[in-house]
Amino acid sequence: MRIPPSYRALVWLMPVRWLVLGVVLLGLLLPRAAGQGLGSTPSEVRIDLDRFGVGNLARPGDWAGIRVRVQDAALKSRDVIVRLTTRDIDGDSPWYERAITTNPGVQQGVWLYARLPFADLARMSMTVSVHEAIPSPDDPGAPTGFRAGRLLGRSTLTPRGTSVLAPTEGLIGILGPQPYGLQPYTQPAPNTNLPILTLGHEVSTLAGGLTPADMPDQWQGLAAFPVLIWGQGEVSELRGDRARAVRDWVNRGGHLVVILPPVGQTWTNPTSNDLYDIMPVVSVTRREGVDLTPLRPILTSDAGAVMPGSAVVHHFVPVTGATPAEATRILSSPDGDCVVVRRLVGAGAVTLVGLDLNLGRLSQFQLIDADVFWHRVLGRRAATNVSFDALRSAPGGLGLANTRTYWSFDQDIPELIAQKGKAAAGVALGFVVFVLYWLIAGPVGFGLLKMKKLTHHAWVSFVAAAAAFTAAAWGGATLLRPSRVAATHVTIVDHIYGQPVQRARGWFSILIPHYGERSISVGEPGLEATHGSNLIAAWEPFSAEFTSDPLSFPDARGYAVDVRAPSRVVVPTRATSKQIQAEWAGGPRWRGPRPVDPSGGGTDVVLTLNAEATTVQPLITGTLVHELPGELNNIFIIVVRGQTPLSDRRVRPGVIPPAFPPVVADVFTGPASGWPAGTPLPLDRFTIRAGNALATSYDLSRFVERFRPVIPGGFISGPVRPDIAKAPERFAALALYHHLSPPDFEGSRVSNDAGLLYAAYRTSTHGYDLSRWLTQPCIIILGTVGDAGQDVESPIPISVDGEAAPTKGITAYRWVYPLPDRPPRYPDALVPTEDSPAPGAP
């Protein structure tokens, strides 16, 4: 058969075409030497790793502070950029940068901050480099005001294995050398490789031995810590940026617990303490020679423990004019003197402890029980003071302790933000076009030509069909291709009534239908962020698929992030979606619930707790109304009446304790049809525990049982995908994370439900539980805005190239109303009377 000349020419050109394509691909795949000049010798600046995270601990999936030491060998000072390079899920490289002026011959400590990806950080290529700083004040891709020039030094980060936590582990910081009885929170269950407590869930690691000098100079360096225990160290050593960082961290939800020293405390001295403005508004009375025996019920469950007979104790009295939010009593002595007091600060809190927990006898004889003292200060539940060996032969036993089923409570996020509709439409169009093309250009078209005896025109018909369907596919793709920025979101927002700060964390999938680069920012355009910089970073779901070498685009490239203000990034765009995580705090953007007078009279309206109400009487008197941008659904109303009474009973050895939380709280379901904006919600009708036709009521311990997964069929190895329709309930569970029900070993002996031995974990929502609020009287309302087909914009303002990006999705809304304090009661035998002998007397 004769080959047409045109076809011969086409065949001859095919190798040339592939050669050209190969050269283009090679150019795209070659690694870029960003910021590195030709012939540079990277030895002018020495770089050493000082801290990989505060306390040398960091958790993948969270922001971390990484401190390096740089030493310039130049003869004179110069401006340089210190850069930390990681990788995101697209294969692009975030450059976390900071501009400094070197001091030749002197080691300088430099804090860098980055969100660490869910990856094997020990294997991932993370580098720190130093570059000449070239002034570029008008370059949007140079957020520090400098562009990286010649490479002066580079070092690969190799954090120790002990420095990198599992993404599911908790973290508690301690300033001081002692653990203060917190060790039980750190002890994983034996016979399992999961970081879980034997009778609870999340294990926490203690970052101990910290000093004021170890504090970072930006709040995001502390973002992984929900709690800081300040046991030792002079507060006068915390000044300037480091003090501001701690203050910002507290305002954004951190809990600072200060153990007052026995002598020379300066925490209530405004001259010595840069954090004075967030301290509880109290006067402090110091007493020496105090017998701690009457205070034993708030320290240990061992009624036979011999307590120190002479100790220093500080008592707190609210200053005249202090509001309840400025001085809330948490724990008191039997005679009513407050020994633990708290102040609400934005979304966080500062707690002062008047007991001398540094006393050697307390630590030497382990007289501080975590589930007695710290449960009542931090808001925890798990039974921690019973050894595993003692429980082996206990009724119910722990024979199945190594068969716990890992259950994620925040794994709904990727599916909820996935923009599946547009992708599905594109795939459907492509499939239809391909099928029609195959039929018409193939058997159907050839059959028609054969019927018409025109098979000699098959080549022309094939070309025509190819051209027609190419045009159809191109036109359809053009019509389906979005032309505007759009974003889906999942957001968690907290608002404490009476506080001027809302905080929120959100996950966004932002579709940017452009190629090149675009800026993404969090916060109101033109408004300076309060309480430290807002944060924005590339995000990826927790998955074993994201390893040290993720798949990437062929044109993967770097983008700069200013570590001092990481609220704006200029990212590479490829007409695809970019997934980000944002941290925001500021003045309330959503007008949440507020007390109102149903009759319309009066302006100073409050909600009242009726703590001694019978089951047929309302626990709360008052009415609420909200002005949220959508209906509040999936509502739970939690009334915390206070802590359970203290006990001096000894735990019997060999018995599995019930691990009841030390809190008296009731939970009520909200309106089944939702709570529309502007509609009054009469709490005195919804908070009746018996005979309530409007709401179902639960004791808190029974209520959290609903979050226990049902997994029939026995133990399941590996992750279990939950029903996405129950995502709102899992958001409620995250709010009560440290009070989730413990594993039911006894029940598992007679049931094949693997959910009885579940181990709750979280990876993206650390620090966003409200467990601390279960230590003091309050009202908590949990709900969602934007589900049930009602897409509502996120309360977090997101902008692309300076213009607000339209967002739609679901927001987990949590509202807290503080109530007057009610410290727990002591056993009657320990409450002093006029005829009581002096403490310690026979």
C-alpha cells in the first residue's frame, strides 16, 4: 500500500516532536536553585540547630518554633535572610523566612516558625539556609521586604526522633524541673503501640525543664501547647516580645497555670510582671506553717497519706470591683479560703495556684494525684492513679487492652471541604465525550460508511470526527471551567460571652482559576491583627500516603512566608484548588447568643443558675436570642453546675474505677428543627431534667456515651471511616474531648462491638476542646451553622489578591456563658466548726 507523502512527513516529524516535548519536560523537572547565585560557596555563615520546637518537642500537623544559631564569618554586619524550607502536599516549598542583621563572629539565636506537615520529619528534607538580603519593598513575593540573594550557608535539619511527637499526642509545657504529678497523663497503655491511656484516650507528653528564656517571641511557637504550667522561674525574666507572645497565646485559647513560689512571688507586681494585665484581679495573702492535712482531698485520693505538716499556702481574695470573669474561685480550703483562682482572658485563661507544689515531700511521696488535683484544674477525666498490674486481675480485666480501636474525631474535614461537584461534572463530560467519540469515529461511523458504500472516505470521516469532538471537549471544558474564586470550608469558632475576642480555626479548599501566583490572606483587609498575627499555611489531611516524598506538580516551586506575620502568602496557582489551614482571632464577627428580657424591658439581663433545682424545675432562668448568619442546628445545651464534692476515700486496689468526671453537669438537646436567628430560646423551658417535652436531658457521663462508635464484628485493625452524616456529632465530641467515655473492658467481654474499646484521637484539632470549662459553673451551647443544605460563609475572613473570597460550608459554633463560681465542697468531717480542733491536732 502506498503511503501518502503527507503521512510520511508526519511520521518523520514524530521523533522531533517527542524530542521537543522531552526537552520541555526536562526543563520543568530540573530542580531550581532558588536564591542561590552561581559559584556561591555556602560556608560564610555557620548554622546549628538549637531547638526543634519549644522544649525540643514538635508535633506534625501543628505550628512549631524552631530555634537555630547562626554565626557570620564576615568582617562587618550585614542584612541576611534566614530561611526554613519544607514541602507542602503539592510539592511546592514554603520558605519560612526572617530578616536579621548579623553580628560577625557571634552566635545569634533566631526563631523560625512553620506549620509542620503530616510527614516523617526525620526523613523529609528540611533545610535552614542563610542568604544575602536584597531590599525589595515592592515585591509581593518578598513579605519580609527583602529578596533572598546569594547563598551564604545551608544546613539540613535532622531532629532527634524523640523531638517529633505522633500527630495524635497531646503536649503540656512545664517551666521548672518537676512534673508536679502530671506523669500519669504521659503513660501509654502497656501491650499496645498506640499513644493512648489505659483507661482513657490521648497521651500527653511533658515538655519539662523549660525556663523563661526558652519562650518564643511569637505566639505560634506555643500553638501546639494547650497548657503551660509555670512552676519555677522569675516572671521578671519574661519581657518584651516573649511576654507578648505568651499573652497572645493566652488570648487565643491557651491556659497558663502559675504555681506561686513559697517566697518572693512577684506575679501580682505590675513592675516585675509584663503579664500583670492578664493576672487574676486578687489580693494575695501568704501563710506559713500550714498543715496540708485538711487540704488532702484536693491533692490525693489516698486518705491514709501523711501530708506535710508545715507548708506555705497563698490565699486569694478578689479585689473590690473585680468582675467574676477577673477572679473565679476554682478550689478552696475547708474553711473557704481560695487556693486556686482563675481569670478569663479572651478565649484563654490564667490560673494561679496557691499551694506550694514544689514542696519536696509532695513529689517525693507522690502526693499529687493527677485525677484528683489536675483533673479539677485542667478539666480531665481518665482514671490515672491505678497501675496496669493491679488491674490485670480486676473484675472486667484488661486482657483486651491491646485491641483498642483507633477512632478519629476530626477525619471528616477532608471530605467536607472537597469540591467534588465540579470535578464530577468534568469527569462525566469527559466520559460522555469519549464514549460518543469512540462510537462515531469507530464502529458506528464505519458501519454507516459501509452502508453508504463510502468506506474509502473513512480517513476523512475519522479526521472530521476527531476535530468535532475535540471542539466539543474543548468547548465543554471551557464552559465548565470556573472563572471565579470559590472556597469550601470547615470552621470551628469559640466565643466566650463577655470577652472581646473570638477565635477560630478553619480548613479551606480554595479554587483559584488562574495560573501563575496569587496571594491568600487571613484577616480583615486593611485591619491590623490583634493578639498576634493570624496564621495561614498549606494543609493536607492526616494520611499515611503523605510521606517524606509526596507527589508534586512538574513546576513545583518555592514561596516565601514571613515568620513574624504569616497571615499572607503568595502561592503558585495552576487553576486548581489549594487546601489551607487558617488561625484567626479578633473582635466578634458573628453576633452570637445574648440574654434578653422576653418582655422587652430592661437592658442588664443575666442568666441565673438554679443549682439546687429539683428535676422538675429549670436549672437556668433566662432567655437567649442570637443573630448568627444562619440557623443554629444540632444543638446541645450543657449546664455545668460545678465540680463534684471532694472525697477522702481511698481507691480500693484491684478495682477498675468508673472514671466519672469530677463535674456535675447536665446536657439538654436544643430545638429539633433548629434555632433561627432572632428567635427567643427560653432556657427555663429547655433545662428541666424530668418531664420535659421540649428537650431530652442527660447526665454528662451518660451523654458522652453517644459518641462511642458502634463497630459490630469485633476488633478491627486499621482506620475506620465514619458516617459523614454524623460529622456534627463528632464536632460536639471534639468540644468535650477530654471527657469522652473511657473504654469498657467489662462490656467487651460479652459483646463483639469493637467500639466498646475505642481509642479517641485527633490530629488537626488539638487545643480546640472546651474541657477546661468543665471545672467551673457555666453554660455551653454547641451547634453547627451551615449544614442541612444551608451553606454559610466562614467567620474567618479569607482574601485572594486582596478581595474577599466567597466561602461556603459548615461551622461548628461553641458559645460559653460563665456563671458565678461554686468551689467543690469538702467532706463534712473536714469542714471546721467552732468546736473543731486545730488542724493536725489529735
